[in-house]
Amino acid sequence: MVWNGFNARELAVLRRLNTPGKIQRFLDELGYNKEKEGETCRSPRRVLRENVAQCMEGALFAAAALRAQGFPPLIVDLESVRDDDHVVAVFRQHGHWGAIAKSNYAGLRFREPVYRTLRELAISYFEHYYNLAGEKTLRTYSRPVNLARFDRIDWMTTNEDLWSIPEYLQKISHRRLLTPEMERRLNRMDERLFKAGQVGAAE
């Protein structure tokens, strides 16, 4: 039995992850891919096989798992300054948005489907999105990208790195979350929240 390239064993794993919360817990239990950014962009099949993921790989896996449950495979790019971007898989339940993500920062992971708009969802990451200098760095968010547009490259099961997806995210338009005046008035991270966000981080 094959579904979009997955074999029966792989598909059984995906189908056991039958709620967004279960998908998030699965990602949380995976090892964090500590290779430098830009070295790998694994497909969901490779994540299953190798048991590690970073944020892009986690978002792609979550999108595939959501697709197995009948959701469209959607991701959103969160863009920052002086920091790495973050990619999340998003879903809607009862008209509200939620998100699933893999991150080395505790506050940049799951969001319950309680947000009326994507902007509300994106801004919920703001206070938890910071660099090691203590700057709050989140600035923009993209529209949802339906990964079905990449089915032609077998994004769910290929053994090749999926560089065309992050390259596409860099090209599409993003919406600002802050005005220039807001940016000028930002405070540094609270030390307690700074430390809390790194609980459980991979060294």
C-alpha cells in the first residue's frame, strides 16, 4: 500500500498522529537536527527514518501528517531580523488557526487553534522570538503556502534535500507585524523569559 510515496509502515505512523497535538508531541520527541542552517532540508520520509529535524524539516513533517488527516498541507514563514527565520505548519479548526512547529526554543512550538486570523497567530510568537543578544526579532509573516504545489518534486518522500521550498518562501511577500515606531521602542528580553525559552534546548 502506498499513499503519495509512503509505504504502509510509514503511513501507519502518520495516521496514528491523528490530532495536531499528537503531531506536536511526536516532533517534540524527535532529536533536534544540530547541523548548521542550510546544510539539510529533509523530507518527511527522511525525518521518519533519521529521527531528527530542525524547524523547516519539522514544519514539512507536520504538514504531511496534517495532510494524512485530511487537512491541507500549509506552512507559514515567520521572518526576523538579526536571527533565523522560523517556519510553522498551520491548520484551521472551527474557523480558528493553530500551528505546529519544531524549535530549539520552548516558546516557538505549538499553538492551539484559537486565533481568528493568521496575524493573531503570528504575533503570538513575538514575545518568545529572540536572539542570543536578547533582542526581540520577529518582524513579518508570509501567507500560507500550500505544499501541494511541490507534489511534482515528491516533497513528502524524496531522498533529495528540498531547497526549492525555503527558496520559494524567501521570494514571496510578507506582511509586517510592527510599525517603525514600535520597532524603535522595543525593550530587551526579560531575563527570566529568556532563560525559560531555552529549557530543553539542544546544546
